[in-house]
Amino acid sequence: MSDNGPQTPFSRETDRWLEPGKINVQVIYVLYLVGFAVGITALIGVVIAYLNRGKGPPWVQTHYIWAIRTFWIALLFGVISMLLTVLLIGILGFIATAVWIVVRCVVGLQRAARQEPITNPESWMV
């Protein structure tokens, strides 16, 4: 006889937020937004997106592509803005990049909540 021990209300079968799907995509977007305060969370978000890319329903796949591209394009914009801080225009670049990230994350969160795909996940725009 095998006794697995008592089942408590706190025991869980799996961590659903790590599985590809709506909750996972929302976690990635929230990690990107928290990245403004704690920078490492954006990196964790992109790693989760890469790990789940190619899994899940097609509408989720568009979100993973969107999230991965958001990270890399934001990094590119950040490096360009850093180089342009010498001319003082880089400060505006940082602000524009931050607004761009927030808008893309909010759009992604809204569409994920409705379980809708991103219409053009490879776009540089919103």
C-alpha cells in the first residue's frame, strides 16, 4: 500500500503559469512591466517566452512571437538611446522606448485576456 500523504488545500498538481497558454503569456507581459523596477524580470520573461515558443494553440504562438520581438527591439532601442545620450536626444529615446514597451504589453495583456491573437506579431509598431 502506498500512501502519498494527506492532500492539503495548498497542494497543486502543476504550476499552470509555466504551461503555454493564457496565464503564461500574461505572466510574461507582467514580467516585462515589472522590469522597469527590477530589470532582471524582463530577461526572465523572454526566457519563458523562448521556452514555450512552438507550444500551445496558434493564438498563443502570436503572443510569444510578439513578446520575444518586444524584448529584442526594446533592447536595440535602448542601446541606440544610450549611444545618443551624448547628444542629449537619447533621453527622449529612453522615454519613447519605455512608452512603446508599455503600450505593447498592455495590448498583449488585453488580447491575451480575450484569448485573441496578435494580428501582426512581427510588426515593429503597436
